[in-house]
Amino acid sequence: MTIRIISDLHLDEKNPALCRAFFIYLDNLPKDTQSLYILGDFFEAWVGDDDDLPFHDDIRQRLKQLTDSGITLFFQHGNRDFLVGELFAKQTGCTLLPEAYVLYTGTQKIAILHGDSLCIDDVEYQQFRAQMRNPDVQKMLLSQTLDERRALAQSLRDNSKEANSNKAENIMDINQAELEKVMRQLDVQILIHGHTHRPQKHQFNIDDKACERIVLGDWGKTGWEIVLDDNQISLNEFKL
Ligand SMILES: [Mn+2]
């Protein structure tokens, strides 16, 4: 049985081809797939579970079909879809995971997270992140009408800096000391994340123990996944 992990699809109604490619990916999941983990920024923007865009309905339905077929679906929030909530989870059959989560494969203990929390050198972003993760702020946002929330999301994206924020060169990379602190806290030697759009396997030592950080890529012309299979961890790129 295998576990598959994906991140940073940035699904957007302006790019229906990418969404179709994701559905084809789901259609072709190998039969031994036990569970699928999405590590955030699955949506380019999510203004609340009450969102009624047909584009989002299609995605909810396709995810429900996936979980009905017996594949367990886990969802972590990214900085774009931090408002995904329990209603979405109920409608799709997925389980929402905390910001940092440790999964066990039988032989391995692996931490997964979106990754933006590790980018502590970007002080301005971390302040924005703290605000957006504040339950009171989220409650205030969700109390606005859908139109108001959509306008707010649009204005954030129109902001010139924000408009380019899906590009790796505009995302500050993780801080190695923060990474090591988190890995010590979680007591793991392997950590997987997305967010930075810099797919790569990194090897290093913590307290003389061999450790690994594996970074998923974002989806565009190609897709990325990590496959956990017994003792093996592979980072795969594929054409969409
Ligand atoms: Mn992100």
C-alpha cells in the first residue's frame, strides 16, 4: 500500500485545464493507493466553505468520489486556503490536519506541513500569517458576504507583490535553524513540505543523525508527488 502526497496545485477557475489534469491524476491513481495527503495551497484562493462557485462544486464532488472509493484524504491548510473548514471536510469526506502533523508508515515517522511557517526570515509575511491564522480574524472575515470576501481576495491578488507570490523567486526560502528546531520538537528525521515551489531532497545532520527535508513542487506544466512505499520515499515529477 502506498501513501501519496501533493501540494501547491493552486487550483483556480481561470485555469480549468489544470483542474482537469488533477481529475485525470485522480482517475489514474494506482490501485495500491491507500491515502492522499494535500499539503495546502490546493486552491489559489478560498473565501469560505459557503462559496458556491460551480468550479468549486466540481472539485468538492470529485474529492467526495475519491473518498467514497475508499481512499483516505487528508488536507492541510496553505497560506491561500487557510479558510477551508469543517463543512468542506464533511462535503468531501476529507480529514483536516493540524499545521504540523506526524504520520507513521509502519517503518517511518515523517513530519508534514505546508512550509510557510518555516520561512521566518520573511518577517512581514509572518506578521500577515499570524493575523490570518487568528481565529477571531477568520471569524470576522467569514462574517462578511461572499461578494465582500471575493473582492478582498481579488484586491490581495491585484497587489503587485501578491500577484507574483506564486513564483519561487518571490517566496523566501525556509530558515534552516527553524527547520531543525521543528524537527527536534516533533522528534523526526524526515520532514516533507511544499509552499516554496523548490522541489528537492535535502540531506543534513541534526545531532549527528542523518536527516532529510523533501520539498514538493507546485503544479503547472508538470505535477509533483511524493510516494511513500514501505521503506522508499520518492519525489516524482510528471507531465500534466
Ligand atoms: Mn504556500
